[in-house]
Amino acid sequence: MRGRMSSPRLSTACAAVLRRDLTLAWRRRGDIVMPVLYALIVVTLFPFALGPEEALLQRIAGGVVLVTMLLAMLLALDAMFRGDIEDGSLEQLMLSPQPLALMLGTKILAHWITTALPLIVIAPLLAAMLHLPTAVMPVLLYALLLATPLLSLLGAVLVALTAGTRRSGMLLALMLLPLCVPVVIFAAGAVAAAQQGLPWLAPIAWLGAALVMALVLAPLACAAALRIALDA
């Protein structure tokens, strides 16, 4: 009986946290639009800087879109838990009977929906601006659907580690860079292989395996890091 009662309560708590974060993000719609505008501006400038040569733009299209997505997500990463720490809601989550790791995983999901999902929606437009072949678009979307949540999970752990540090944006970027390199390499490798007509499932599979591991471990590490940072 207790297990039957706790499961609905847990799902209700997760739904409440997700609904709250999405509502707060909608009230600050400018924060959602900023990464999208940043990605549009960066990708638009590449043809002007490198020239209109279609072959050159096709060759760099996958890497440019992926790196632009990474940098755009980094703009909003520092604020993932900042509001919750300032208004005390994160401490309330830590005192609640629900598992903190699961609650933080829900907050990471909300952050991915409000930050990465709009970027994924405009990704075909950005790739088309760089003349990426239409046949390669699905591979690019597969790579983004795996790489962006992986970056959100990795970034959440680093945000939790620097939660007690003021103006941690530069420190966060330096810590996240080594973790982003393998993700970008595998994602860009899948797109490049698809462009050359080579098998591209292997790098996608590696990204999927890394995402599954991060889904299990990152919320636990995030919860432990936040307890240490807030207790200090």
C-alpha cells in the first residue's frame, strides 16, 4: 500500500517542479529567445566571413551548427539553479521527502526544454543557411537530440559544484570545455560521415550510451555537489 501511495506522490512532485520551472521560464521569455538569436546571428555571419562558396559551407555546416548550439546553451547554463538558490526553493527541495536527485533531474529536463529544444527546432534552418544537404538533416537532428541533453546533464553537475561561487560563468566555461570536446567530436563525426555516405550509427550509438550513463549518474552527482556547496 505504501509503495502504491508513494509512486503517485513522486510523479506529482516531479510534475509540479516541471510545471513551476516551465512557468517561470515563460514569464522570462527573453531568456529563452536570447540563445536562439545568438545562434541565428553566429550562423548568419559565417557566409559573410568565409564567402558564398557552397562546397566550403557544406563542409563546415555540421561543425558550425553543433558548436553554435553548445555556445548558445552555455549562455543560459549559469542560471540553471541561481534563481532557486536566491529564493530558497532549492533548500526546500533538499528538505522535502522526495529524492533530491530525481527533483534535480526534473529541473534539468525543464532547462533543456526551455534552452535546447528551441535551438533544435531552428537547427534545420541554420543548417540550410550553410547549404547542408537535406539528406543529412535527420542525422544532425539525431546528434542534437542526444548531444544537447548530455551537455545539460554535464553542465548541471558543474553548475552545482560552483553554486556557492559568485560570478562563476568563466569558471564554468573552463570546466565544461574538456567535457564538451568528446560530445562535439562524436556528433560532428556522425554528420560528417553522413555527408560522405559512410556509416554514421557508431558515433550516434556512443552518444546514446554516454547519455544513458549521464541520465543515471549526473542527477546523483548534482545532488551531492549541491549539498556540499550549500552546506559550505
